[in-house]
Amino acid sequence: MFICFSLTAEIVMFDGQIVVYKFIQDLHFFVTGGEEENELILASVLQGFSDAVERLLKNMVDKRTALENLDLILLCLDEIVDGGIVLETEGREIAEKVSGHGSEGASSAEQTLVNALTQAREHLAKSLLM
């Protein structure tokens, strides 16, 4: 069986940690793990993360775009790892899940704001009537 990764990431040991890193334009992506971790798993986590980020940012991966979309990037991390356990490494799947969160999050945030304003208006009306 032959497994080939088209991965442009580098793997090094640093201070007892395995560090897998990749540079995309002016951004640096790093995944670290203990020396007992599997380098191929860490590399696939990095590949999935970078693929998802590229999809979400529409191949405009630079510092400015990353900062403007930091919420999406952090959601990618949340979809990939939970409590140190790798949940997903497929970039396409991660990007789809994050895109779904974005549309749900907007309506949820709007609903929360509407509820807060409604409660504030009711509280103000009650205080004025007393």
C-alpha cells in the first residue's frame, strides 16, 4: 500500500513537540502535538484546516482577509478539534459546516438582539408607568 500526500507542510521537532507548519502567502499555519502524536495525523489536520480556510476565503488567503474573517477561521478550528480530539480533517466538509454556522449564527444573533431590545423596551415602559 502506498500513501502519497500532496502536502507542502514541513514537520519538525521543537522543544519536545512535533510542529507541522505551512506558509500560504503571508500567513503561517502551525499544528503542534506531543512527541507521542502521529505526524501524519497532525499533517492531515493542517491540510484540512488550510483547505477549509482557502475555500472559505475564496483563495484570497492573506493577512487582511484572514483578519476580516477571523470568526470563520476560528469556527474551522472548532469543527476540526474538540478537547484535543480530532473530529474532521476533510477541508470541504469543514468549510461546509462553517458556512452553515455562519447563516444560522446571523439569524440567531439577530433574534437575540431583537429579544434584548424587546425586554429593554418593556422594562423601560414598566419603570415609566410606576
